[in-house]
Amino acid sequence: MAILKQPGYRVEAVAMDVTDQESVESAFKKTVDSFGRIDYCVTSAGIPVRTPRPTADALVSEFLHTQDVNVTGTFYVLRTALAIMKTQEPKPNFSDAPHRGNTRGSVVALGSALSINAAPYFTQYTTSKHAVLGLVKTAALDSVNDNIRVNCVCPCWVESNMTKQLRQDIPQLENTMASNVPMGRLGFPEEIADAILFLCSPRASLITGASLIADGGMCISLG
């Protein structure tokens, strides 16, 4: 990445297991120790459906594991990030536009088009992503007086190693992934990253508790 070559930028990688509260808190502590504060946080860890079945036949073990990663993991990261951010000194969103308020930080969670709609045989995933959106909305209300914004990006299928693996594990998805998207293609990681960067940035200073849908029209097609 070109940005990593610029002087003054520093990157550190810290391992984290989002299903382990102590691991999450330790990773955040290391980050604060290294950088002094946390201005932006993106919680994006998640797992897909592995065994698509009707709700009556859904695997209980898979359902619970999906909630553990997608919901509890998001909660741990949100909770820890917000607790740190609320102790930080506020900074102006724009030094030359004080009317646009101050910020102590911004958090973005990764939801899904299935945070808004539903799909058959995806009960474990749909349930988890609806819950993520609920977490975001509640956290946004809880944090607004602390000058912290919390938002959600809701993508459609995105080209990734995970979707490649899903195509191999569940061959029937190959024909339905793109066909459910009116634009006729999957998203790309950089398109989702652009949406996240906008919500993290001061340019989104009036936006909190929102679900920014980046899905090529999938939600309006399903809904």
C-alpha cells in the first residue's frame, strides 16, 4: 500500500480473538500504549454460513458458533473501543468549521445486506447480522453525548478468499451470488473500504446509528 510508504505513518499488527474478551481488551491496550489514543475502529471479524438448511433443520452448534463470532465478537470490540474513546480528549472534526462539532472517535461495524433483509437457509447468519445492526443503533444512542459516532456498513457478497471458499463448499451459491445483485456482480473489498473510510472520517460528522448499504441494489431487489 502506497500510504504505508509515507513518512510519519506507522503500522502495528496485533493478534486478537474477538470471541475472547481478555484477548480483545489486551489488543486495545497494546494499541493505546503504542499510539496514545484510538480515533477510528472497524469491527469486521465474521464468519459465513457453512451448512445452509431450513431453520427447522439448522445445526444448533453452527448457530451458536456464528453468534459467538459475529455478535459477541462485535459486542466485545464495540464495548472496549467505546470505553476507551469516551476517556479521550475531544478533537474538532474540522478546525476551520467549529459548528461541525467535536469527536472522541468513530466506530464502524460490518453488517450485511442480510442485516436488512433475509434469505432462506441462512438463519444463523441472518440472525447474527440483524443483531449487529441492533448493537450499532443502540451503541450510537449510548455514545452520542460522548461525541462518538457508531455506524454500520452493509455489503452484498464481496470478492474475497471467504467467498471463493464458499463457492467450493456450497456449489449452488455460484449461480445465485451475482444474480441476486441488480448490478450483476459482487462487490470488491476496496468499494467496502471506501464506505468505511467515509463513515470514519469527519466528512460524516452528522451521521451516527446509520446503516450504509453498499450492495449493488441487492436490498431493494429483495425487499
